[in-house]
Amino acid sequence: MRMAVLGMGGMGRALARRLLARGHTVRVWNRTPGKAAEVVEAGAVEASSPMDAAYDVEGVLMSLADDRASRDVMARLTGLGANETPIIADMSTVSPATSRELRETAPGRRFVAAPIVGGPATVAQGQAMGLLGGEREHVRRLDPVWRDVFTVQRYCGDDPGSALTYKLLNNYLLLAGLAVVSEAVAAGQAARLDESMLRDFLFQWPTVAPALHNRLDDVIGGDHHGWFTTRLGAKDVRLAAELAESLGLDLPIARLVQRLYEEAAEHGWGDSDIAAIVELVRERRHA
């Protein structure tokens, strides 16, 4: 398929490379120049604007940092004419309300929410899970893309906000679990436990979610150079808490977890992987 990928962060680059590897034609765009070099080398064509990228393609994948970025880029696509009918799929993690707004502003309402469960490495390997929301016909038109990018696809209904609700709940569980594991690791290290044995126990204990396993080494003694930053983590937990509040629920633990990631970002780990939250715990150790 002829595809455009808007946003060349870690996830956007992984999406573009996966599509190229599976034989799709890919045009890419990024707000800040210079991030698309590796995918251009792999065969993508870099466009000068979202409209330029979206011209004469069958699908547009947006992989952007937050709600504001998704709205801003969608606003730049509203000039697509009746003869230019790509399906626009937002794969960013935004609020359910923003996803519904994007559908209303998308040209012809040809919109799909497609948040990803997994990281850039799993996307590059075609092993991620896709949460798909929107009109089934629009989802179906991009079936070749979903088959090449995801190992599991779950259709969440015609309301795009439902796909985002599932994604936010998933990320909240991940981020809250990582915060607790970070406290356990810091406590174990302060008690001078054997780190090798501590690591083995953490991998074996059923109380540690399997989704956390790929960050255990980083929490124990890593450099926190992953892709999912503490700043983005704080944003995702905030969105989950705000969603609950819009439904009449207070999530005090979510607000606490949100604040922890915000503080980690404020203390110099804003561009570090979410595993850097352990540094906040270590920093607060009493002499």
C-alpha cells in the first residue's frame, strides 16, 4: 500500500521501517527536520509537510507525542480533497475525547484510532498488539497494514475513544507496576541483597507482571536509554486519571503515580526511559 507516516519519534520510525520491510511504499514527515534520515536510507521519501506526505496515499499513520500534536497535524490535513481519500489512523496515545474530536475533523471522517500496545522493537518485529477503533469499513481498508504491523489486532468498536480507553488503562497498569517494582529494587539494594539473586527472584515471582520483565535490568542498574520517557509516562497516567474523573471516579493512586513520573522528569530524567523512576527513589534515601 501507499502509506504516509507522520511523526519520526522512536515509534514512527519503527512503523515506517516495518512497512518498508513488508513492501509498502512510505512517505514520511516530521515537525523537526533531521529525524527521518534512517528511514529515508531504508527507502522512504521525506515530505516537507503533512499535506505533501498525505498526497495520493491510501493511508496516513500519525505517531505523535500528545493530544495537541495530534490535533495540530490533523488540522493541517483538512485540505485533502474529495479525490484524496486516505484513511487517517492515529496511533498516538491521546485522550478518548481527543480521538473522537479527530474523527470529526478528519476529511470525510475517514478516521481510525489505532493505539499500539508494545514498543518500537516489537513494532519493528511485527509483534505488537493493535487496538483498533472506528467504522469497521475504515479499519478494514487498512487490513494489509494491520497484518504487517501487529501480531494481534483487537477491534474495540466504532467509537475510537474506546480503543484509547483500553490503551490508557494498559499504560496505567504498566506505569504503576513499574513504580512499585522500582521501590522494591531500591529497598533490596539498600538492604545490600545480592543483585543477581534479586534479579532472579524478580523474574520468577508471579507478583511481578511479565510486561515489566524487559525493564528489570534497567531498573536494577541500567542507563535508562529506552524509548518511553518519564515525561510521556506522566502524561499517560494523567490522561487515565482525567478520564476516570470525567466519569465521576477519583483515582488517588493514579494521581500519586502521575506525580512520581512528573518529579522524575523535573529532576533531570525527563528524556530518560520510565525505568528512571527508580532514581527518584534512590535520590530520596536518607543518609
